[in-house]
Amino acid sequence: MHSEILKPVVVLIAWTLVMLVWLVATRLPAMKAAGVDLGRLVGGKGTDADGVLPDKTQWIAHNYNHLLEQPVLFYAVCLVIAFSGTGDGVNAYIAWTYVAFRIAHSVWQATVNKVSIRFALFLIATLCLVALTLHAAMAVF
């Protein structure tokens, strides 16, 4: 099966992996600089590093986590659309718009992180997700 909507899905997955590399490349040196010994850490979660590691390092980690939250719905709805045969045309364009705004959101959060702009980027992406969900519902019901 070929569906144009699968292309932005793959791009967002690849972008998530880019953010993971960025996270590791910044967090490990920050941990070393803060005197955190990975060999001695037991339990905990990534947010435990808030207040220990520099904020800018944590912004990248927070964004990586965000890419594993709402985009899960994007992946699912895109698969529904692809399987329904409506993944070309307008749905593909909406999916690309979602991905573009999620990437912009990532770059913004990882670098500047002014919340009002970050929220606007998130909101536009969310509206794209809502539109895709409505189109998926129209295709399957």
C-alpha cells in the first residue's frame, strides 16, 4: 500500500530520533559537568534532573518527551487514514503541516522556549490533528 500520508509520519519519527541524539549529545556532558555519575544512579526519571542540569539541557529532554506524547495520536490517525484510502491530497497536506509545526515547536522549545510562541506552535499542530481525526472519522463511519 502506498499513501502520501505515510511520508510525514516517517519524517516525524526521524525527527524524534534527531531530538534523541540532540538530547544525549547535550545531557551527557551536562551530567558530567554537574558531577552526576551515571554508574551510581539508581531509579529516578528524566525530570529528576530539573534544577540539577541547566534549563537549556532540560528543554531538549522535555521536548523529546513531548514528541512521544501527542504525536502518538498523529501516527494512529494517519494509519487509519492510510488504510481507509484517503491519505493523499488534503489529508497529506494537513499531515505535513502538523509535522512542520511539531518540528518548529521542537526547535523553539529546545532553543528559545518562550512559552507564548511555543503554545501557538502547539495549538496550530493540534488543530491539524483535530482536522485529521475528523477526516478519519468521516472515512470510517
